[in-house]
Amino acid sequence: MELAKYIRETPQGVTLAIRVQPRSSRDEFITAPNAEHLKVRITAPPVDSAANNALPKFISKTLGVSPSAVSLIGGEKSRNKTLLITGTDAQAVAEKLRAQK
């Protein structure tokens, strides 16, 4: 099965390219199959890193991995972010994200 463009397998783990929309009414995924980024709506505001802290928690809960396995590795001041997920593989991440839609 082919992976979405926003999921990449690396030696350190799996990276997700994410486009965040803060201050949403609820936490949810919105994406097209051929999108460059996984679009995620987060209820937290983009103030004092609240959205940056809420995003890994939401992703870890969705993927069923521990919160310490998800870390923000790029895009701290941008809407486009890169997350690193350790302890899993790209295929498992893709399946769990597909189940959320």
C-alpha cells in the first residue's frame, strides 16, 4: 500500500508533515488523500506554545502511542510542523490515521 505524502519513514522513526489550524471548535483531522500535509485542527490557541503542546498529545492519543514517543522537530513558529513518532512504523501510522476519517 502506498503511503500518503505527509508520512515518511526515517531511521529515527516516522515523520508527519502537519498543517495546524489552532483555535478550532474541536480537535480533528482534515485532509485530502494526495495532500502534502496532514491538516489538523486543534482547540488550543497559538499563544505561549499552547497549540505546540496540544498537537503531540492529540497525535499520541490518536495513534495509541505514549506522549513521550511524539516530539515536535520542526516548525515551532509556523503552521507547518514536522512531528517525529518513535516506536512505530509508517504503515501502522497510516492505518491508524485512515481509521480516523
